[in-house]
Amino acid sequence: MAQSFLFDRRVASLAGTAALASEIADLLKPGDIIALGGTLGAGKTAFARSLVRHLAREDIDVPSPTYNLLLTYDFDDFCLYHYDLYRLESPEEVLELDIDEAFDTGVSLIEWPDRLGRYLPENHLLIEIILEGEKAGDARIFRFSGDDRWRRRLTSVSEMGDA
């Protein structure tokens, strides 16, 4: 089934981003694929960092995987695979990271998902992060797109007000 626009959620601050990431983290289960889109500096890594910290239930160090492309985090219910594909030169390079295993058994959190090309499964949730203004402190819009399965799972998130 094709992906479609689900809803927008506005956040006014980094704290709002962390709150939204926590809401999403609570819904995750093995096999989920979250694709984080947005321009450089939009807040993809900040969202990912907040999501991982929420799952860890502590303020752990969550570096950007920009240089090593992949960092993993083991939790009770699944392993979270955090990809940053910014430096990928071709989609085929991702196959060296055993991404198929991550898609099957873990939760995949992918920054720069457009670099995957045809290897990005259709059942992913796309969260596009859009800066509302040019200043670093400005609010962001989180635009959610996915299939009907994601629409049902995200009902509680879509009904929440701005953060």
C-alpha cells in the first residue's frame, strides 16, 4: 500500500522535539523503519538522540553516526539501528551494513533515507523535519507520512497539540 500524508505536528523548541520523540519511541516495535528527512541542520539527529535516550530511560551519550554510518543500541524488546547515510555515495553501499537484518529484526532509524533509493522499504514511516524560519531556535514542523498501518498506530500522536 502506498505511503500518504498523515499529519503535521509543530514543535516550538528542542524540548518539544524531545517530547515528540518520546511519544514515537513508546510506539516502536521490531520491524519498524523510521525515515528522518529534512535539510542539513533541521534536527534529525536531535530527534534521534531524544528517541534513543527515552528508550534507554537515562541521559546516555548518543553521538551522530555520521562518520561510522551506523550505531546500535540494545534494548529489552529490540535492537535499534541508527543510520546516518549522508556520506553514502551509492545506495548499494548500505548492503555492506547488513541493513536487511535490521529491517527484519530491529527498529531502524534512518537519517538521510533518500540515499537508500530502492532499498528503502515501502512500509516505513517518513518524518520530514521542516524549519519554520531561518533562525536556529525557530520552531519546526514534523510532517508524518506512511501507510494505513502507521495511521492507526499514530492516532494518539496525531491528536496531540503543538509541543
